[in-house]
Amino acid sequence: MVKTIEELVEQLKRDPSQPVRASFGGLTIEVRAVSEPGPERSAGDLFAEIGPWAGETTEQILALLAEARRQGAQRHVPDL
């Protein structure tokens, strides 16, 4: 348990993931650091960060959808 606010802050700086207990004026308190939320980003920002799709091509996706339509959008689901 720390004895001063300065010690409390220093301990939190060393390991912000752990709360710190202190006693002041007969009152025991526990203080923890919280992370600030990052700046708000749009979906476009997130997609730009992820980068381009590296999976199926447009033609492959269209072929998969066409095949599903041919099958009447029915698919076999194995017994559970």
C-alpha cells in the first residue's frame, strides 16, 4: 500500500494494468488507470486499414451466387 499520491501515480505508471491501494485520512482507496478511447473512426477508415480483399474474385462470388440460385437456395444440412 502506498503512502502518497505521488507514489500512487508512479506505481500506476510502472504497471497501469494493476490497481493501486492507498490510505489517506483513515480511508483506504483503490485507484486504477483507465485507457482513453481512441479517436472515432469511420467504417471506411477501418476498411482502409485492413486493406484490399485477398479472397474470392468478383467473378468467383458471382459464380457461387449463381450456383446457389440454380439450387433454389436450398442446401443440405447434416443431421445434428
